[in-house]
Amino acid sequence: MSNTIAALILTYNEEKHIARCIRSVRDIAAEIWVVDSFSTDKTIEIARNLGAKTMQHSFVNQAQQFNWAIDHLPIEGNWIWRIDADEYVEPALGELVKQTISICSDEVNGIYVNKKIVFLGKALLHGGWYPAQQIKVVRKGHGRCENKAMDEHLIITDGQTVSVDGDQTDENLNDLTWWTEKHNKYSDREALNILCMEYGLGEEYEGVRPRLFGNDTERKRWLKLRYARMPLYVRPFLNFFARYILKGGFLDRNIRWYMLQGFWYRFLVDAKIYELKKRFAFDEEKIKAYLYEKYVAKSQTGGVNRSLYMRQGFMVVPGERRAYAA
């Protein structure tokens, strides 16, 4: 059985990051795929010059884009490593994963790695942000992205997982204006996500099982479900207090992150939730109907809405650098 790795990177206007990302996996991945959402900068040019295989495909969300890629690309490797364009794999992690897949049993279909965040030049090692293990490597045919518009994770569909103690680092090089604009857009999706949790909608397609005493991802999903049922505007304060004080976030000496991501972003999400509820005069049934139409119904297709892709997507032609309209 092949133990080669295929790196899969989703991009849109990532010319600041793509070279760093590709170089970090070039020595451990037999093939590197870049699935681009029609960037207008030099992302594709840089990726091709560094030897990556590139395809372009219209973007719906991270989960659907990743699942489309693993379902349609002619990936040859037996393992798929998901890495965001603004992330890079630390050398030690690459070696650990290669060693792991060379000796693991056929029952192992997923590998957890540490996620490390660097914000404005400082690593976040406290506040519950590290090591924050996530599945980043899956055996081909045995894993995919859980079907969520926000806060999605890779899951395995069968078999077992193992974990390695190495870092996949998220260090975005854009400025704070870009960061706040991005999180403003994120807050739209997160507001819908939190509302679905509050009303118990779409739980049947959740991929990560919420468990207080599970792994790090399962525990965070359990806590998020409880967070969704806390009072509006109170929970951002509690989130900040828990992360910055109780979990020692102050030790990171990065108050900017904890105020922006741990409080401002969460408060913005709550404000948008209130705005949506007010729009429907706080009528729970009308809100649920809206959420089902806008969010849940579109996600109950097992991760890949094939009819949507046939209407809006592209068919991959092996050997070509671009995908062609279906």
C-alpha cells in the first residue's frame, strides 16, 4: 500500500503566503495540489513555478471546496494533508507524519497534529489556543471535511486516528484592516452557525461528536454548544475572561488577539444574531424556517452538493492546469 502524501491547499489571492506554504511541504509531499477560487493576484503563477498542480473551481465554502477536491482531483497519494495557504508545516512535524504513516496499521485513517497560531509576530501558547490538536492528514477514501459553513474540521469516516506532537502553524501576514474585514464576513456565517446550535437544527450532519471528555476538538464542540445557549452579549465577556484570565492567555502578552478574536469578534456575532432575530420579530418558528432554507438544507448533502457543482462548478481534466466548465 502506498504511503505517499498529497498536500491539498485551497487558495484565493494568497500571493503573500503560497510560496511559504508550498516550500514547507515540498520535501514531504509527493504531489501538491492548489485548488484556487479564481484569484486575481499571482497565486496561481507562484504555485505553478514551485511545481504545484493547480485547478480552479468556484468557491462556496471551505468544506465544500475541500470535499469537491478530494472527490474530483486525480490525487495519486494514499494520504491527503490539508493545509491552509497561510499555514506552514514545521520541519519536525513533516518527519513525524512520514514516520507515522510508514509504521501505522491499516486501521489508522487520520492523524491529529498541533495547530499553532502566530498573531502579529507572537505565538499563542496559552488561553486554550495551543496545542489545539486537529485532524490534518487523512487516508484517501476514508476522510473528508465535516459539512459546515463555519468552524469545519476534517473527520474520518471509518477506522482509527493517531496523534503526533508537531506544529502546523497558522501565521497570516496581512494587516489588521484585512483581518477585521475577514472576520466581519466570518461573523455572518458564525451567526447562522450559532443560531442553528441554539435551535438544535442540522445536528444530524455534524461530523464532530461533542463530548466534554473527548479529544480537544470534541471538547471544544461540546463547549461551543453550551456557549450557543448562553445569553447574548454576556457570553463574549465570559469567553474573554475564560481565555485571557482562567486559561492564562495573559502569559502570551498579546492582548490584541484576545480583545479582537476573544471579545470583539464574538460580540459582533451576537450583534448580528440579535439583528436577525429582530428582523423576524423574535418569532422562533420564522427564524428556524429561515435558517433551514439558508443554512441547513444546503448542508444536508453529505458534504458535496453535486447538483450545485454541476450548475456552478467545473469538471477537472487530468493533466490540464485548469478546470473546465461542466
